[in-house]
Amino acid sequence: MSAPATFPGAGALRETGRMFALGVDVARNAFRRPFQVREFVQQCWFVVSVTVLPTALVSIPFGAVIALQIGSLTRQIGAQSFTGAASVLAIIQQASPIVTALLIAGAGGSAICADLGSRKIREEIDAMEVLGVSPVQRLVVPRVLAAMLVSVLLNGMVSVVGVLGGYFFNVILQDGTPGAYLASFSALAQLPDLWISEIKALVFGFLAGIVAAYRGLNPAGGPKGVGDAVNQAVVITFLLLFFVNFVLTTIYLQVVPAKGS
């Protein structure tokens, strides 16, 4: 008797459903006692230690490229007075949370996935389940919350460094006017621009932590399976964050009116 046929996307849908179930489980266990405070603090420090320096180094050229490109474009169309607003809004709304998420997923998420994957192949996760200890509450929740907190904090740092870098390169290299740069920013920017940036960083941190934890808890087997799981976690997170960024940006532009409109 032949096995029932399945459509080609059944495996992907099954994996998506399991990942969504893990996200719901993490959200539910985040409010359940006892909360692993020590594990949470250790994971926060670990994620910060592997991401803060690369994030700072990436944010400077990222802000500079945006400022130089927008400055050149506004000069061509005769709108130099709006260079500051366009640069700052592009950095805060789009570049900052994306850069933060890429570093969280690439450095912090891969480390989380490798750690959980190594525990899985050493059968530590199975031993915890036999003893009645929830691996999600004990291991996954502190790591996901740490990724979310560090992502929000790094997003603020990237915003500040990117804006300062954009200001420096626009004023120094493109002979921009400091007063016009700051005036255009205050004329067009508004507080919700900062809120959507932090919300994006929070959501991206959650996604990076969930994907890394899911792939770490489900390796193919053996050290090679853990390595493959790390690569898959990074790629999946990158694809998800660009899609979610599109959705959040679309909703924000539809809900929040532009300043002065």
C-alpha cells in the first residue's frame, strides 16, 4: 500500500506551524513563575558582548552612505534644505532596526542556536523533560527576552551613531549647512518615528530569538546538523525580518499621518 501523497509545501507549512507554536509557548511561559532571572542577565550580557562592537562599527558607514546618497540626490533636485530630515528619517525608521536585527540574528541568534543545538545532541534537553523541567521556560524564554531587550537598546545606539555620522558626513564632505540640517529634521520628524523604530527592533529581536531557539531545539542530528541549523536560522531570520519590516512600515504609513499633512 503506497503512502498518501503530500503537496510540496507540506513540510514548510509544518515547520512554520511548529515555529509559531513555539512563539506562543514562549509568550505564555514568559509570565509564568519562577522566572530565570540569572539566566536572563547572563544571556543579555552574552548577546551584548557579541553584538555591540560589530553593531557600532556597521552603523557608522551605514549612516554615512545614506547621508551621502540623499545629500547628492537632494542637491540634484534643488532640495538641500530637506537633506537632514530625509537622512534622519531613513536611518531611524528603516536602517537602524534592520542593522540591529541583522547583527542580533547573525551574531547573537547563531550563538543561541548553536548552544541549544549542542544541548540537544548531548540529550540535555531530553533529560530536562524527563525530570519535569520545561526547556522552554528554563532555556528558551530567557534567551528570547534577552534578544528582545538587547535589540531595543542597540537600536537606540545605532540611531544615535547613524544620525551623528550622517550629520558629520553631510556637513563636512558635502558642505551642508548645520542649521538647515537640524531645522529640516525638527520640521518633518515626529515622535512616532522613534516609536515605530523601537517596535520594529522589539519584533525583530523576538523573531531572531524564536527562529534561533526553534532550529537549535530541532537539529538534524550530530555536530553537522547543529551547523546546518545555525545557517538555516540566520537565513530564515533574514527573510522574515525583511517581510515583517515591509508589513510594519506599510501599516505605520497608513495609520500615522505625516507631519504637516
